[in-house]
Amino acid sequence: MGSFIFIAHDGTLRSLEVPAGTSAMQAAVANGITGIVAECGGSQMCATCHVYVDAAWLPKLAPMQAPEDAMLDSAASERKANSRLSCQILMSAELDGLVVHLPERQV
């Protein structure tokens, strides 16, 4: 188990405890986090689970692969250096407490 911490665009914070291997997108959808749409269900075919990863956590993430990189170019909110698709962030012991900020809009 570990926790993802979601910070909404308005500053509202919500922490979710999830089992290892659960994606941040799955955790958000299963727990009604407003701001993660997840239209494609986690197959990297949309950018509606776009998040901004807190800078302190970026070095701990798996490297971004080409499909995720390409999909982020179509995100509704501004792409930044810390942009990632939450469907590609999987809970592990190393990511316990990971903080992500939700963009203003997904669609």
C-alpha cells in the first residue's frame, strides 16, 4: 500500500491509499477525484489524465516513453516539464506519498 496525494486546481488536497501496482489514474477514477477524466481508461490514447508531478518526485518516476510523450502534446491544459499521464504512474514503495497537481482542465 501507498498513497497518492492529489491537489486540485483550486488547492483542495486529497490523499488516497492504494495497493502497489495501481495507477494514479485508476486511484483517481475509483475514488471520484474531480479533474481526472480518463476517457481511454489508461491506454495512452488520450491526455485526459494529465497531471503535474511535484518536482521533488520527478526523479523517482519511470522514464517517459514515446507514446506518453506524444500524447501529452494534445493535453487540454498547458504541457510543462513536470507533465505526465497519471495512467503511467504506478504505485510502488518508492512512490508512497507522491504528490500530483491537477491541471485547470482536461478537455
